[in-house]
Amino acid sequence: MIYIPNTDADRAAMLATVGVATVEELFHDVPEAYRFPSLQLPPPLSEMEVLRELEALASENDDLHHLACFLGAGAYYHFVPSIVDFILQRSEFFTAYTPYQPEISQGTLQAHFEYQSMICALTGMEVANVSHYDGATATAEAVIMALQVTRGKRTKVVLSPTLHPQYRAVVRTYTQGMGLQLVGDGDPLAMESSAAEELAALASLVDGQTACLIFQNPDFLGRLYTPAEMQALAGQVHAAGALFVVAVDPISLGLFVPPGRYGADIVVGEGQALGNPISFGGPYLGFFAMKMADVRKSSGRIVGQTVDAEGRRGFVLTLSTREQHIRREKASSNICSNQALNALAAAIYMAAMGKHGLRTVAELCYHKAHYAADLIARLPGYQVLSGRPFFKEFVVRCPRPVSLINQALLEDYGILGGYDLGQDYPELSGHMLLCVTEMNTREEIEELAEALAEIAGRPQEVV
Amino acid sequence: MGEPLIYEISRPGRQAVALPTCDVPQTPLPEGCIRDELPLPEVSEVDLVRHYVHLSHMNHAVDTGFYPLGSCTMKYNPKVNEAAARLPGFAALHPLQPPSSTQGAMALMYELQCMLAEIGGFAGVTLQPAAGAHGELTGVLIMRKYLHDQGETHRHVILVPDSAHGTNPATTSMSGLKVVEVPSDRRGNVDLAALKSLLDIHGPNLVGMMLTNPNTLGLFDEHITEVIRMVHDAGGLMYGDGANFNAILGIVKPGELGFDVLHYNLHKTFSTPHGGGGPGSGAVGVVEKLVDYLPGPIVVRQEAEGADIYQWHMPARSIGRVKAFHGNFGVLVRAYTYIRMLGAEGLRAVSENAVLNANYLQARLRGVYPIPHGDRTCMHEFVAQGIIKGAAEIRTLDIAKRLMDFGFHPPTVYFPLIVPEALMIEPTETESKETLDAFADALIQIADEARTNPELLKTAPHRAPLRRLDEVRAAKELILCYGGCAA
């Protein structure tokens, strides 16, 4: 049997040692009426056959190697250097478990210590853990941590309406049994207001009952808020004794002032863009960075430096007294598995790019996105909403329903169009969120603009 | 000399990746927003490769040696899984693409939902949870919401056995519910008398019970149907922690036994690699009455013009999303590949051989180390104690560290909490008799060394990359970042 080395002779010898005649006897504790049910599964396949089946399934999908991708909205098609997957696939990393036995897990532990260090460098924070499941659950864990830091006495959380809609949804799911009041994201967006007016309105929701305010920068609509604007918001949040949580695109931090420089208490985000394939939504990693003073209130695995019995530098999982396997029902989070391998990919990516490479990637995204926005702004019927600086995503008002435009882009041009914002913001019905990264060539961008123009010019009944 | 940190091999001006020059007109950068420093390392590609290869040499892994870590199911990870997950038609898909352009991926998810439902005996499955604990949170929130919808909003108690993983009580608290611990009986089962008196007190407030079966002692509860009946009679729901599913593939379906909810650990039972602690996948199966409460979107199949169309569907009474997008898809592809290769017969063989291997090891170690429930047939794992007659100063930790010198990863230690000096041993089905014998021989030799040369154990490991590490110092000094977190 595949993957099972025991031969019939082995089994016979082992059964004799155990003292039973058949393998079936080992299951006598299972109630007889339920024992050995039939499983209605397709028949087994050889490796050759299974690959043939999987290749057929894979080929039914239009993948990004064959499309020009202008879709982002929280999952991004960035370049992944070959070295990342090469290292990742080393069995010693790939097939290891959580490094609970540090003497024989130094590879994972040191790599994760370096990951923590680079996340701190990127975000401008003092401590980072070794990841949550994704950006959305990292955001929910930030809420839980804020409740802990404010000693469980505060019951209100302010969510920016331009925090990723799925992150907001996950925060609601996680906290449904906690008796919290989640505010800030129910009203229509005031797209015409200035950043100052908008942030003031948000800050006015923060009071003495508020545990934290969560803001995404650049926000879900791609808009960038300046460090000065963020610093002012942080000041108002802190004045109420609440925590300022910032969700951020890690690639943007190759270029922009990090949240640690403008008053963030917790910085979270989706780390997928750092060297992880887009992979239909997962596995990704949620990065999570904080201040040293709050680290004991956090959840998730953390690696610390120490020495061995001979005084040599080494690394161990530390502060585990916070975690569920020690604290059980008193733990603030139940997290156990993290996204260790994805964090390793992120570490390799950050080290490979280095300080100059990551900045280059961010600049390419910025310039290409602006070039695309400039071209589209000139098209009849389209309007780019660009009252604010933006990074790699921007909002376009379209002359036709977004779903119809996207269908035409996909079927007629092999272009994956932008995110239909009307799904989450009724007031932005007919608006598309376009994303441009370093992967998009000038030709692709120009073809997108031409395609959009052509589709807008089609007679109504054709689109 | 250990491997330097990546920052220590950094030299200004080095870079491992060449990037294209900008092919579009440049736009001025926004004022006041640009960072003046980015303290990432600067290394060349060859230095980077050597760095990580050197680090990898300091890891024990399934592919380098036996890894009998109880409750973690460190089985071999088939390489075909990796080929499958890396097909561009899977790895290069955007999660928000129109469903018309991802029908193959959605078909795979649909089929996996169905196969897991069949294996567990459930009516519906969500693939969204990212790990076992995430599946637990999902399951308990489903139970809570279902009961609330029945008007039972006062119910707030979850029973958790004293042998449970820490995630069970932590999940309960995180869901806003109260944990009541249930003791185990002399034979390692749920103590029925204690359960009855706890239900007399808490029955009216009961949300349900979380039970791992086989439990963390590696034992199949001898009164499982009775336990489930009692919980149901009290109006509660039965949650199954599927951490130990590797013992019961094709042996019993938890849904048929009466479990209402169960999470599967695809990274344990279904062979996807652990990657140093993750990613996992904690798919959740539920009985018919709870299908509408699953987090979504899940994949549904509809027929249109004679063809199958796969669509996203948010269940009507869903607890909501537990994660962005659709779950750890790459992990799902690997699990799907594994199930398709084994089929029903292969899956049953997995559990039969996992259980045989564990019983064989238990038989070989009986009399050498105390095995509190060694009189029973174990399932896929068993719990011994690191207590050696004539070597009173030797602890489980010493035995664990000494095992490293023999090239073995130690078993899970000091868990479950109800067994002092626990050594929890799970060999899995992918290990040969020769490996099991070598491991048993090592443990027998170590017991002997404990009496004749205890210092050898106390100072172990001797052949690992490092000697014992000072964990107390790590927690006290808190060096968590290169350069000491001077952000």
C-alpha cells in the first residue's frame, strides 16, 4: 500500500508481539454497530492518474500566467523570486513541526527570529509574532489584544469603513460572543469629504468605552493617508485611552513612512504579497507587530534569543505562558497552528529584496498604477476618483455595470478587471477598484485602457 | 559556531534580486509620506541560499528522521502533493476572479467537501478554517448560534474533559462561553458518574461538550454512545475534535456516532506538510440541522444545461466568515490529492497501520516505562511516563533530550496534563517496523543509561546542533528582534 511500508510479514510479526490475531481486533472499543462503515469514495489512483486528473482540473481555470491581472482587493499578484520556493521546499523546513524542541529546530527558530526582525523593520514596531492565519484574522486578534490591554473594561471597537470588508466581517464573526459594540462602518462613505473631515468623523466615535480604532492605510480603496493625518488620528485615539490599530499593505512600506512612526499601537496586515503565491486565497499569513510594553497581552508564537548550556546563541519559543496549551481557558486566544512556512517565505522574500529591492517594487507599483489611472481618466465615460494620493489601487467610476465590463475584459481581452465595489458599498455601485503592480507591463496597461474605451463605446445591448 | 543572523551577513550595496526598470512615465511621490530608512538586510543571492541551507541543517524533520510527536500525526508528506499545489492553474488564481474562470478549482473544493463529509459522516462541510483551533472556534460559534436560534440564549456552558488539548477550553472562552471540566475515569474514559452529576447542575445551561475521540491518552472512549446520548438528552450538542482522526478513517464515522460538529486537521490526517508550525487547514463538518450555520462562502454545485456549474454560497444562518477568501486552498489541493490516491481502502489501511504501529510500540515498551493505560488496546498513539525505577532524578525531559542523540525527535512531553511525566507517542502508519524497533531499542537503552550513567541524560543532547537552551533567560531578557527592538 502506498505510503505504508508494513508488509504482510511485518504485520503478522507485529500482531504476534501485540498478542492479537487480526488488525480488526484492535478496534474492539469502537461500538460494533458503527464499526467499519463503507466509504463511498472514488477509486484510488496512481500518481500518474491523479496528476492527469489534477492537471485537467487546473486547466479549467484561467490563471494569472495567461491573463493580465488588474484585480487586487486584498490578494496581490506580485513577483516571487525563484529562491523563495527553492528554499521553502527544503524538506528540513517543509516537513518539520512547531519548534517545541529547540535543540533540533534551530533552523526554523532562527529563520522566524529573522522574520520577526524584518517585520519590525518594515512596520517600525518593536515586536512581531510569527504570524496569524491571514490579514483578516490578525485584525480580529488585534481587537482581542486591545481588549486585554484595556483590561477587559472597554466594550466598543471602532472600525474604519474602508478597512477591508472581509476583515470587518471576520472581526464580527470572532467577537460575536464577546458582547462588544462594533461601530463606524455602517454608514455610507462620504467620498466627497476631505481626509481631515473624514478622520475627524471617525475619531468622534472614539470614547472612554472604546478599546481600539482600526484603520487601514492605504485603505481598501487604495487611498493613502499622510503620516501627519495619521498622527493626528492616533493622538485622538490615545487621548481616549484606546489603542490605534493600523492594517497595512507590506509592499507599500517599501516606500512610505511606517505606522510605527505615526503612533500605531498594533500593526497588522496581509503578508501574502511578501513572497507567497496568490493561490486562490491561501495559505497566506497575517503579520502582527506591536509595542514591547504590550507583548504579554498578545497571542501567537514568538521566538526569543537565548543561550545554550555552553553559552552559544540560540533561539526558543518564548512567552508561552500566554498561550492556550499553558493557560487553557484563561488564554485570550485559542491560536495554535500559525502560518510558519508562509512566514518563512516572507522572510526569504524580504531578505532577497532587501532595502533597495523592496523600495523598487513599491515604486514600480506606484508609477504603474498612476500611469494606468492617468490613461483611464482620459477615457470618455470613466472617472478616476483621485482626490487623495494613492499607492497601487484606485477607484474608477464606470459607464456600465462593473460585472459586465469585467466579463467583456475577460472574454474578449484576457484581462482580469477590477473589484466591483458595489458588492460592499452600495453607494459605490458602478465603481471598480483597479490594482496595478510591478507585474503589469506598460503594454498591458495600455491594452487595459484601450479595452475599457472600446467596451464603453459598444452599443448598450452588446456589453 | 552557529549560523550568523541574516543582518550579520548584510553588506551595503548587495541585492539578491534584479528588478526591471520602470517602463512608464514616473509620477512625483507624495510629499511627507516617504520613509527615509528601511532597515532590511542587503545580501547576495548565493549568501542568501547558503544562509538558509545552513539553517535547514539545524532542523529535524519528517524527511530527515522519525518524528513520533503525539497528537501531531507527523506522517510522511507525499511529494506529488507539492506538484499538484504548484500547478499554475491552482497556484496562480486570484480568489476574487469571476467563478466562471475558476470552475476547476471550485470543483476540487466541492469534491473535497463531499469526500470529507463522507469520511466523517456529516451533511455539510466548510473548508474555510485555517487550522484545527480555527475549526474549533467555527464549530463552537455554530453550536452557540444554533441554540440561540432555538431561543436557548441562556445556554453558556461547554463541558471539556481534563484530557483535552488546551485549544478546547481556550476556544470556549473565546466564544464567550464558560468551561466546565469533566474528569476522566480509571480506564481513561470520560467519567460517566461525574458527567451525570455535572449535567444535573449544568444541563439547563449546556451548549454542548467538546470531545476528542480517540482522546489524548490514545484511547477510544468505551462509553462513547452513552456520553453522546447524555449530552443530547440535556439539550446540548456534541463537538468532535478531529485531532486524532488518523485512528478512525474508515473505522467509524463520528457523524454516525452522534457527533454534531467536527473539525478535520488536513495537515495531520490528510498528509499536508506542517511547515514548521503551519499552514494547516481545519475544515469543519456538521449534521444536517447545522448546515445553514457554516461559515462561507462554501461551494455548491448546480446543473445548468446538462453541465455542472459551481458557485459560491453563503449559508442562510451563517456565523459569518472566519477568514478572508476561501480557506487555505493550497493545503486543500494537497489533501484532495492524498484522498484521491488512497481511496476508501487506502484510508482504512492508514488507520489500521497507524493503530497497529502504536500498539506494537506500546507492547515493546511495556515493562520498560510505566504506561498508565497499557492494559488497554491503544489507538494511533499511547501515553507512557518518563519514570525509571532506580533512576529517581531522571525526568521525561531528560529522556526526550537524550532521544535526540539517537536521531529521533522526542514524543510530545508533559501532555496530556493528567499523566505525570507524560511521553505521548504517535508513530503514524508511514513508519516501518525497523524504525519502530530502532526507536524502542533506543528508549530501552536510555532506560538502562538512566540507571548506569544518569549524567548522560541530564546533559543531553550531545549530538544536536546546540545543547539545552535556557528558556527562562529567553522569557526574562526578551530579545525578540535583531538589534533589540530599537524601533
